[in-house]
Amino acid sequence: MWCLVMFDLPVKTAVERREATRFRNSLLDDGFSMVQYSVYVQYLPLGVNLSKIARNLKSRLPVHGEVRIVPLTDKQWSEAFRFSNGTVEKSEETPEQLQIF
């Protein structure tokens, strides 16, 4: 499963910009990858609790910020259209899962 995080954060003041940067960096620290400036994605192996991720992000959301978390199946992610400079690009592949014996 993929976890898509989209957000809109206030950035009018220096303090708001600093908080927005801190929030974006926290997503990167949690293993998310930037898709667009306010859109991040992370592949989640089966069994990962999406509610826990939501609570974690909610606790770090700056004042007056808005966030939307969308779970996507591998099939939905692979069927998404992606364009870059007018050219169709292939979506990212599902990462291999590690097996521990």
C-alpha cells in the first residue's frame, strides 16, 4: 500500500515558513519521498497502521495547516498518470520487501 500525503501550510511569515520546512523535513525523516512540493508518498508494507501515521502527522502539523492522507493500493498507484515536460512517465515501482528468515 502507498500512503499519499498532501498538505497546504501557511508561509506568509518567517515563523510559518520555518514551521512548514520543519514539517516537510519530518516527512522526509519518516521515509516519505517528495512527489511535488506539497505532495509526499511512502510505500507501506502490509501490517503498517495508517492511523498511527495519521496521528503522528497530526501532532506535527503547524497551526492553520491542512493535511490529507490518502491510502492507495499498488494497483491504484501503478495506474496513475504521470507527465513530465509533456511526456508520459512511468510511475515508481513498488519496492521489494525484505524477507527475514
